[in-house]
Amino acid sequence: MLERLHDININSEFGNVTLEIPGDSSFTADLHTRFGHVQTDFDELNGNSGKNEFTEYGQVGTGGPKIHVDSRNGQIHLLKKG
């Protein structure tokens, strides 16, 4: 589980964002990038893509803290730790 039960909000203009989350965590995610890609190890998330835009969103486990990442010109990686 996530030790901290606070929401996570990350905004990036130019740069990649990588988050490593324990695989048994519960959370809600909203990951969005323009001019980049989103990669996640969490199969529970749903993806959408459009012209130069990529999104992954959804609930993992029973939900919990919200993870929101908005990037422009960068990759987003949401990886399982451990």
C-alpha cells in the first residue's frame, strides 16, 4: 500500500515523469501527456490516444489516493515497484 495517503499532483512542461508504486497499492490515476507517451505496469488502467495526446486513467485495487500527472513534451512512466 502507499505509505502516504495524500493525493499526488505533478505538472511538467519539458521532461519525463517516472513514478514507482508498490504493486499491491490501491489508488486512482489520471495520467495525461501532450507530445509524449504514457507507459504503465498497471493493467487496470484504461488508455486513450489522440493526435499527439495520450491518457491513462482508472482505479487500481480499491481506489484511494489520486495520482494526477499532466505533462507537455515528456513521457510518463507509472511502474510497479518490487
